[in-house]
Amino acid sequence: MDYRIGIDIGTTSTKAVLYDENLTVKDSAIQAYPTFRKEKNMAEQDPKMIVHAVLSVLKTLVDDCEEIKSMIKTVSFSSAMHSVMLIDQKGNPLTPLYTWADNRSNETLQKTLKNENLDWIYKRTGTPLHSMSPFSKVLWLKQNNPSMLHKAVKIIGVKEYITYLFTGEWKIDYSIASATGLFNLEQLKWDEDVLRFIGINSDMLSNPVDTNYIFEKHIKKTYFEAGLSLKTRIVIGASDGCLANLGLGAIGQNEVAMTMGTSGAIRMVTDRIILDPEGRTFCYYLKKDKWVVGGAVNNGGNTFEWLADIFSLDYEKMNSLAENIQPGSDGLLFYPYLNGERAPLWDSSFRAHFVGVDIIHSKGHFIRALMEGVLLNLFEVLDILETIGGNAEAIKVTGGFLHSPLWKQMTADVFGKQIIISNQFESSCLGAVLIEENQTEKLKYVDTMKEVIEPIKGHTEAYQSLVTLYKELSEPIKEMHRIREIHAGN
């Protein structure tokens, strides 16, 4: 029997899952690491800690299943997008890892946008112009740390660093590359005009390859530290969001996947490149003739955690209080931009708002309004997605918010659609294994459905009017934000 490992290098932890040849989960492991936020908008990680986490979860799986070590055919990788680190000529990090959540490049980006029309970059790369992207981070490094950028021989993301340690090859998959803002979607290569604009050459970037690429070389030392047999081959894989769709089985026409943990995202797989005329959605590569169109939001479960901390309540009590409030929270609305926002605003400087606060509002109102606000924001993203890509018949969901029965039902009610809960607890890990050549066909034999939730008609009708109000009030909130920015600039 052949075994495979799917490994997901996430923002807060690295997860690894061991599958048998029928894609049945045999074992799993997880290792967390911190994000350092010593100053405003900072989100850095120590690459050595991430390397340790990757080696640790792999060794845990292998040690737990020593008898099958030689039968592990491949290790396939998923990782978070948009990370950046600089590498010296010896292959060592010159900088920390700047994650997607590091927004310090926003000021540099906004100044650049005032002086330049950069719509052409989105049209070529499919990556919205935002501080999350490597495009913006390189601009920021060039302005704020040019000497360090000058020392660097490579500009890479976290997965490239990990696979380099296993293989000695600097490769980047088309999926991660397509999320950099530097990669031409149609040509599937680095866009020379974009690179010229930010002042780097393609030699500083890894060589792009398809998502089913299998590395030819191996570094014995790293294999030994991970407990792997030298017979095991490394598959480069793709980005976590794209692979989540694959792992959830949401790759057919009109199938949409939603994930919500700390942040959230809604994605649809298409057979062609689809861009939003207003640049509000991303388009990333999954595999040959498959593209993932969608939008990611900064604010999901993190908002619930924030309010729970303020109220000094546990999650069970928070949910209990919210259950006693009617849909619509008696007129209280929440715009969940605690950490700025990606889709649909793509502006790191936006901040959250409670609107319509009344003397009658209790803790329960604020909790429910917060939960509704997160979903209403995601509904705006879905609305854009359906406009450019077609209507969604059902939504396959995964993420930590599913621990709340109220939030699950609320999702179906706000979206007015059937919600399918997946039984794949690490969909990106499964997607990483499926991306391997000849493995995707096995998805038809994998039961990914755990639970189906139907919308409650009365609740959906209440939320339909709330959606209209939410959209109408979002415009004056945006205008208020612009005025605030003007005064802040003075």
C-alpha cells in the first residue's frame, strides 16, 4: 500500500495529515508558532520556527507509523500566500518572514497609487493591489531597507524556503506565484514589466513550475531530520486557499467554497481567467485549465475572539447570549474591519464600526451583530463573485466557526443557500495530496460531506433587507473613512 502526506504551512501553525492509498486519514500532527507584532501593522515570523514545525510534524507522523515509513510515496505541500523573506548567497534568511498580515507596506503602496495608475498590474497578475502582496512588500523594502534588499540574492516565500531545504532547488509553484502580484497569469511566467516597475530582475525570484511538479533532488540531512525515507518524493503543491477548494470537492461549475478561521475567504473554481472590472477579486492558478476566483477577508473568527476578550466571556456564553437575539440584532450593524480589509475594500487602513447603537442593545445584541457583520461582509464578496463568475447553487464550508451551531445556521440564512459542512478537517492537506498527477480523479471516491444545513425562510427574508441596508450604509462609512484620512494627513 502507498501512503501520502499532505502538509499545510499556515499562518499560525503547520499541519500534516497521513493518508492511505484510498485517501483515508491514518494520522495527523500539528505544531504552532507565534507571529510577532512589536509595532503597528507588523506581522513577522521566525523562519527557523516554521522549519522546526515542518520537521516536527513530519517526524511525529513517521515515528507514530514507523512500519510504513518506506511506503510513504510523496509529501505534498500547501502554504499560506503572500509571504516574503530575503535570502543571502548561502541560502540563509536575511530577514524575518513578512506574512500576508504585515501591513507596513500600505503607506508606500498608497503613495505609489496616488502617483501612478497601476490598474494594468491587476489585469496582468490577477492579484489586487494591497499591502498583503509581495508586490507591495518589495516596494516597501526598497524604500525602507534598500541596503538589505541590495544584499539579497533571492526574494522568496515560506514554501520555497522549506522545499529548498529538502531539495536544494529554488522553485515556486504557479499557484503561489500567481498570488504575488508579479506573475503574468496568461503567460505563466514572471511579468517583466512589473519587475521593471519595482526594480528587480527575475533572477532574484524562484523558477516557476506547475503545481504537480516533483523535485528531482533531495538533501539527505533534511530528510533524516524529518524522518523520511529517501524514496519519498517532494511534490511542490499549491496555495492553501486553492487547495482548500480541491480538498472540499468544490471544483465543479457553480460550486463555491468558504473557509473561515481567524480570517475568511470565498472561492469559486473556473476553467478560465476571470477578473473583476473593479479589481475586487483575485484570480489564482490551481492546475492546468483550473483557476480559483474569489476574495479573502481579514476579519473572521478574530473579531469574535476580540469581543469575547472585551466582555470576559467564554465562547459558549457568547453563543448563548447571541441565540436570544432575533436576526438583524434589532437594528445594530457591525462592519468588521478590525484589521483593515482585503475583499471587498482592499484597503488596510479601514477600521471597524458598530452602527445604530441603541439604549436597548445588550451584550447579546453586540455579539450577534458581530457574527452577522462578518457574514454580511462575506456576502458582499459572494455577490461580486456571482456577478462575474455565475450563481452558486450551494456553498461548501470549513473552518473553526463551525464549532458554533448558531454561526453555521446563520451562514445558511444570510446567504440564503444550502450550506454543506465538510468532514475533511484539513482540506488544504487533502488538496495538496490530490494535486499530485493522477490523484485528482480519486476525489470522486472520497466522501467530503458531513452535514447539510438549509436556510430558514423567515430568517433569510429578514437578512435580505438587512443586506440592502448594509450595502447602503457602507458608502457613507467609506466616505467618513476618506475624510478621516485627509485630516490625518494634515
